[in-house]
Amino acid sequence: MSFLEYNLKTVPSGLSKVLYLNWAIILLLTTIASVGFLMLYSVAGGDMGRWAEPQMKRFAVGLVGMIVVAMVPIYVWRNTAALAYVMSIGLLVVVELFGSTGGGAQRWIDLGFMRLQPSEVMKITLVMLLAAYYDWLDLKKTSRLIWVLIPVMLTLLPTFLVLRQPDLGTALLLVAGGGLVMFAAGVHWLYFAAVVATGAGAVTAVFQSRGTAWQLLADYQYNRIDTFISPGDDPLGAGYHITQSKIALGSGGWTGKGFMQGTQSRLNFLPEKHTDFIFTTLAEEFGFIGAFSLLVLYGLLILFCVVSALQNKDRFSALLILGVAMTFFLFFAVNMSMVMGLAPVVGVPLPLVSYGGSAMLVLLLAFGLVQSAHVHRPRGRV
């Protein structure tokens, strides 16, 4: 009996699928998003309609979308992974030609009712395609050079398109996400050692190219690196964001200043307080305990995903769950590192907490794929 035949006979059907959803994941997603609603209400000075209410509506739509995606058999998503990837590449090309510009970058497609950021979609469709690729590939071929080069090229193509927007943060997340799926699939560690060595050489080339005709990064990206290395050199200019972020983080202490009592955000010293730097507002108002509690919620969500992946006997499903979980981890790890001064400011939002439409909707649909893999995994009896 093939896996598909076995799977169809051993998974729930119809409305009974709802009972097999991973409700722990849904509860954690809702709790984390609720923290975001609370903080958006706070940074808006008690104005529900400015950021919190639109975010709540997006979450409600995304939650419905997640459940709809979960009801679709996982083999359907496996069979459409290549199409989803190609469509995402097409959207990135559309951005390149006709995209909307904001903050000096061309990253969005204006749909009228919302602005779609295709690079957010690409993060998930890349994971889908790589999971499908390694599900198709014979295990013995996983570490052979020719079969390693294929996923590398599949990762580098969208990375190149995203870099042209320019969006260094998302490009790095694409490379890291693709690499993590390859690692989970069993690609030999020597390839990753070679990548690390190449990366070290690339970093050297980036610094050496500064100010030359073949400069590899934009000036503002070099400024971000300078700010990361020494933010105190220009505290009122390039180092302003991270300096104010550190002040907010440190002033919260253990228990914080209290809800809606954060001076850095209320007095508008903190930049991008509703998007990239919302974590610092949380730390200022609720202190170390509040910030650590959010980190625990994120950790639990990752844990439940990993457990679901380990329980799943389907290679595609397991890799897909791990890929989504690792991409989600990269989101909050990079954002938190960024606002604490442990990484350069690259414009990565805090998942489910920062204000934004595309990121939240795509992330919830990605967890719909996780739920689909969980619901439709082979079971002994139904």
C-alpha cells in the first residue's frame, strides 16, 4: 500500500478534522497575537482604531485562513509546492517592475485594500518546495553534489530578487531558512562548513568593496553595520534607533514601568515603535519578566511544532513543519537580537506582535500548513 493510500485510510475526514487540529498551537498563536494587540493599543496612546483594531481584524481573517488550509489534505500542498514557488518568483518580478516604494525600498504590490509583500510569501513557498524536493529525492542522494546544488539554486534565485529591492534582512532569512531545511533533510555538515567559510570571505569582500566602483551594499546598509559596531559614535543620527532601544530595554528593569507608562514610546523617542521596535516597548512597560514571558511563548510554539514533526511519519510533512518552525524562530530571534544591539538593524518585524498585514497573514497560513500536516498524518486508527 502506498503512503497516499495508507494516509487516506487512516486520517480523519469531513468536519471531524477540526477535532484533530493542534489546539495547543492555536492557543499559543492567539496568546502571542493578543500580546501584540495589547502593545499596539499602548503605543497608540490608548487609541484602539489606529493599529490594534486593524491588527485584530487581520488576525481573525488569518485564523480562518489557517483552519481552511488545515482542512486541505497535506498531499495537495505537496503537489502544489512547485507551482506556489513559481508564482512567488513571479510576484517578486512584478515587484521589481511595478512595485510600490516605501522607505527607499521597492518591496510591495499595492492591491488597493492592502499592500502585499511577496518576499514574505517567498519565505514559506521556499520551505514548501525544499520539503517536497527532499521528499521526492532518494535518501542516498541527499549529500551528493549535484543534488545539493539544485536546492542551493532554488534558494539563491529569490534571494537575488529580494536583494534588488533592496531587503537585506529578508534575503538573509531566505538563505538561513533554506539552509536549515537542507540541514534537517540530512545534507552533510561539510557543505555547511564550506558555506561558513565562503560567508567569511563574502563579509571581507563587503568591507573591502566599500567606497569602490564595485561596492556590494548600499550606503544605508553600510551605515547600519557601522551603527551595529559602534552606535555611540552617532547617537543622534545613525545610532539613534538602537540607542533609544537600549534605553527603553534597560529602563524597564525587572517588572517594568507599567502598562502605557513607557516614556520612550509615549514621548516618541522610540522609532518604529509599532513595528520593528515593539519588543522594546514591551520590555519597558513589563520589564524582564514580560519580555521573558513572550520568549517562553515563542519557545513553546517551536516546541509543539518540533514534537508534531517528530510524530509525523511522512517526510514531506515533517520537513515542512520543521521548516516553518525554524523560519518562525529566525523571525523573532533576529528581531530580538536587532533591538538589543546583538545584530545589525535589518528591518525584521516581531512575528504576530509587530503591526503589519502581509507578515501576519502569511505566517498564519504557514501554520495552516503545519496544521494540515498534523491533521492528515498517518494514524493507526481513526
